[in-house]
Amino acid sequence: MLPNHTKKQRSSSKKWILSMVALLVAFSVLSACGEKKKDGAAATASPSTTAATGKPTDVIATYKEGGKITRAEFDSFINVNKMFSPQLAQFMTDPAFQQDMLKQMVTFRVLSAKADDKVKADADKQVTEQMKAITDYFGKQEGGMDKQLKDNGIALKDIESLMKMSFYTMGSMEGKVNDQAVQDAYKEQAAAHAFDVATVSHILISLKDAATQKDLRTKDEALARAKEVKGKLDKGGDFAALAKEYSDDPGSKDNGGTYKDADINQWVPEFKAAASTLPLNTVSDPVESSFGYHVMKVESRSTKPLDDTLKAQIKSQLAEKSLSDFAEKEYPNLIETNNLPKPEASPAPAASAPASPAASPAAK
């Protein structure tokens, strides 16, 4: 990892998995599962089954306009999610997790049913492509696709069904986002530097070794060394040569310390703030970050234009927000019966006097 970055590392072979999971857990399922599970809270009665399939058929929830969800359908929904996000296994019996998954499932069912023929046609093409990628990927794992399906208690059609619901839903929601909403969101986010790119050269004086994480120097020693570098630059020193000599950033030291036309939002907050505010082509005083001290020079800075790619990105953001709003505001009114275990109510926190502004922690 580049020491001055908070960089997203995604292998191209898994990008489709992460993309799909982002849809399936759009409502921040994990945030509701942070509480410790209560012993015995998830106990349920044994479901009835059909002789033909051996799968449970009892109805666990009903919603308006005749909608119903059986135990088998619900289990398949959860198990598909678990196949793509194995860490969900630890939450499977948590009532809060189950309730959030039910919220997802009902929301996807209701909204996907409203998709028009064009949305469905476009989504079906994407699903076909994704299903091929899925089978190709898991086919290369130990035991192949059949083992993955068996281990998770699902069939290939369960994955395809859930993907269709997801893509139908998102396609329908994106279709409701108009150009004015996209432009307004762009202006708002651009004002917060969300789309800034910059060419930045820096010399990092680190506190720790990038490879071993062993201490290299104290903060005082790092600051003194950074000031030494700054002094040499002020006297006309060559930035690239000094970066090669002094910088502890292996990702840039042999390239003049430069990151060209980089998205500033991938950097740690202190480095990002400096990149977005420093005067152009001026060597900075040492900038402190969690990695140490940076002597920086911003060579160019601009905002990405609202092109088709960015429009699609913003449209997806707004659609996801609408989806989340629907789940939070409309879902409670849709549910008629819900037989899943309910989370135990947490005791109300004891009242306490508000902290004074001076004592409050700074916003991160």
C-alpha cells in the first residue's frame, strides 16, 4: 500500500463480486449486527417441509397486495448473500440481522416488480454477463461451482433470481433520477472536493518502515528531517533528486515523488486537505499525517467535469439513497405479518450532561 494513500485495493477478478454485494447489502446490514447476540434469542420452531423438495414451506412474513415470503425463500436469500460475503455467517442466527435481511428482501421484491420492460431487458443482459462471470470465477475454486452451491444450500437459479431483483430494482430507481437532480448533486459534491484530481509531488519522512512497520524515528526526528528537506528545496534543490534520497514512500520516491492526475479522495485526510488547498507550485511546510511528515508541492489541480461516466456514478448514488429511504420509511407500512425473531430491546442509556464544546472530540 502506498504510504500516503488510503487506497482501495480490488483485484479485477473479484470486482464483480464486490459490485454485486454492494447491491445486496445496500441497507448496511452489518451496522445492525454489531451488538452481541443474546443466547437463545434466535430459537425458532421447526418449519414444515414439502415431501417433494424437503425445503421449508411455512410463511414467515406477508406484505401488502398479497405478498408472502416462505422460510425456504428467505433462507435462499440469506445464503446467496453469505456465499458472496462469507463473514455474514457469524450473524445468521442474529434476530437483528434476520430482520434487516427481511427488509431487503421485501424491498427488492416490491420495487423490482415496478420495473418496466426496458429496465428488465437492460438488466437481463447484465445478469447474463454477471452469471457467466460468477460461474467462471467459482468454477476455478476448489470443488468448483457445484461445491459452492452445495456448501451454501442454494441452486444457481437462486443467485440468478436475486440478481434479477437487484438489477431490476436499481434500474427502476435510477430511471427516476432526473438530470437536474444529478447536476445539483454534482455541484454539492464538487464544492466538497469530491471530484478533485491533482498532480502532487511529495517527500515523505515516515515514522515507521513501510514494509516492516518498525519504528524509524521519533516525531521530533521526523519533523527535523522534513525541515531539512524543506530548507534544501528553498535553496533551489532538485525535488526529484531529494525525493529519491530522502522519501520513505516506495510508491513515488523513484518517480520524483509525484502522483499525476490522482483522485485526491484516495488519500488520508491531512494529505487530501493539503492537496486541495495548497498554493500551486509552492513547496509546503511539513504536513503531518498518520504516516509522518510530507513536504509537498501541488503542481496542478482540477475538478472532474460532469461527463457520462460521472453522471452514471451520481445517478447510482442517488438511486441507492432513494432505495435506502424507501426501506426505512415505506417498509414498515408494507409488512402485515412478521414471524421472525425480534431483537431484544436495549436498555435506554443513562442521561448525562452534554460535553462542553472544548471537551468534545474533533470530527473525523
